[in-house]
Amino acid sequence: MDVDPLMPVPPELVPDALSGLSLDREEFFPIREVARLTGVNPVTLRAWERRYGLIQPTRTDSGHRLYSMTDIERVRSILDWIDRGVAVSKVGKILAKTAPLQALWHIIPNELVQVDYAQWQQQVQAAVSAFDEVQLEQVYGQIFSSYPLTVVFQDILIPLWKLLLQRNETFGQTSEWLFLDGFLRSRVLQRLLLVRVMQPRRVIVSALADQCRELELLVTALFLSSVDSAIQVLALGQPFDELALVCERIKPQALVLFSSHAPAAGLPRRLNRLALSLDCQLILAGDASDLAQESLAGSSIGCLGSEGLVMRQRLKQFLAGNLDT
């Protein structure tokens, strides 16, 4: 029986010698699929295994590497520490120190982490309800001292921001959302200015018309801002039909289009037409990227996904020419 190289390997196809590892409840993934899920290319995954011993994938009888979800989460942890400025050669020691805590996470899956997120959200909510910018600034700084950037926005602040946006039936809640939205937009803009680099290579980030709010676009640009290129954000309302003109004048290396909505029926056709008119790579990001990936298969349009670290790593690989669309 042939195995699709991009699909999880069913337990019954794993060698008998590995049957004592509770494989009946665990899926295994080939290296190409791990590369797609994490944004880390196979060459790097092999180097992390051979040179640093950071990952220990299962091997089939024929020597092929198979990765469990635990391995994939470890890859993401490695990316997180590298993103925070830790040299890859030192990541192993950090992971070894945190291993006992990670073992507890398997016993209590993610519950303690979620409780911690909820406690921070309650503190932010209290400051927002009081319209107290000083208190909100203090809580905001404390969250950043505890978590990396992607966790701060993706798991703590943006979920609360979305919740307040939806809860507008009570008098005063619209004002609370506007207060938090204005605060976060100003802080994200500050961070974008701090990380701005003067590079000849430039990446343009633009929203698909009426497909997101400004904060979502700015946070996406911030997630991508560690790439060794200048990130330029186009204002909301940028006409789709004029994107080719903008790119012709700026001459970016890539144009990233962001949408937090499900893609419209004609979006793949419009993107393909736009891609033909560009001299740079066209890339889709956000929820639309996840949902349109299948319909864009075989095209020249790249998909970054909607998760901060994955978006960042995939963009790096697209710019380096190491990741196929």
C-alpha cells in the first residue's frame, strides 16, 4: 500500500518494532508535511536533529523520518526561542529545563496555560472598563515581560479584542472596544516603527478590501516584521485594482494580502490575474489563506496561514526561495 507523502501516516503502517509506543492513538507525519505545518524546511529539521539533537523523530524500517504532534510542538517551541533571540545551539538546554513542565502539560492539556491567559485578559478588561490608560499600559507591559510577541497578541489580546467587538449590545461596550482598539493600534504602530529596517528589499502588506480591521492588519505586519526586509503597510481601503500600480513603483520583493474572512467565490481567479501583472511574489495571509489554500494549489500564489510564527517562517522561506507555493 502506497502512502501519500503529505498525509499523516496511519499507525498500522508504522513498523512493528515501534508498536509499543501507544501508536494506536497517535498520528505520524513525514518530513515534508512537518515543513508545511511549521514553516521550517526539511534541511533545517535534519540539521536540528543531527547537529543539535533537538528533535528525535521516529524512523521506519526504510529509514524515513516520521514526526508525532509532540515533535511538531517541539519544533514550534524551538522557533519561539530562536525568535526571542536565543541561539539554536543553546535552545536544547532551555528545552531540557522546561521538559518537566511540558510533561505536566500532557497530564493537564493546556488548561493551566489557558487559565493564565484568562487571568491576564481579566486584568486588561478591568483597565478597559475603567478607561484607565495608565493601568492598561502597566498590564500590557507585564504581559510582554511574560510571553513572546505572538502569544501576547494571538492568544491573549486579540481574542479579548474580538470578544469586546462582538459584545456591543450593552450600553458602554462599544466605547470600551474603541478604547482598547485605539490603545492596541497605537502600541503596534510604535513597535512597527521600532523594528523598521532600512533594507533595499521590501515587503508590502495590504488588506483585501473590507476583509479585516486595521488592528488585524497591523498585527500581521508586526508578526512578519522580523524578516530581513522592510515591511510597508498600505492603508485600509487600498483599491485591489491599483495594487499592480503600487508594486510597479515600489518594486517590492513580495506583496502580502491579508484577510480575516472566508474567501469570496471569485478570489482565486482575481488573485491569479493579479499575480500575472506583478514582478514580485504574491502571497495570501490570514484565515482566507487557510481556507483558499486548496483552490490555489498549483498556482504561483503562496499561502502563509494565520498563525504568527508560521506566517513569519513561511515568509522567510518564500523570500529565500526555499518554499514552494
